[in-house]
Amino acid sequence: MYAVIRSGGKQYKVSPGDVIRVEKIDKEPGSLVEFDEILAVNDDQNLIVGSPLVASARVSGKVVETGKAKKVLIFKYKRKKQYKVFRGHRQPFTAVKVEAITAS
């Protein structure tokens, strides 16, 4: 069984037991989180595709950790103009372990 969910403007294919990194959610580690934007659900027999969402489907999980991803370096440069800018960015994330998919 798997589902396709949307969180933080991105889509994820998840199955029970998977650990996914989504955009930051304001929840403490160990708390429950429920995704309600389900785009498709496959229960090994049939595929239910929403238009745009599957109304009765839910994906629930538990927050494993929150943190920041690896640093992405940004370097801007214009030749012959004495222009250099060096910046970095670390995107915050929340790791969620998917526990159950319901498609009733």
C-alpha cells in the first residue's frame, strides 16, 4: 500500500514505515502529525486518484526529528566589476515516520 501526499508544495510517495523529510512543521519530536492533502492511494488492488484530492483518505505519522539540511552555498560573481557575494543557506526540515494510510 502506498499514497502520494502533498506537503510544503512538494509531492511524496509514502508507504507505512517510511521516514520522509518534509518542509518544517511546528511539532515536537514524538508528536503525531496527519496529512490530509492526499493525491492518490493504492491499496494493492486498485488505484484511487483524486481530482485534485482524495476526500476520504488520511496519512498519519509521528515526528522523528527536526533539524536543518546541509548548507547550500551561493556564490555570485561578475567579472571585471569587483563584485563577489558569498552566502549560505540551511533549509529547515521535519522528519516524519509514516505509520498508517487510511483510504476509507
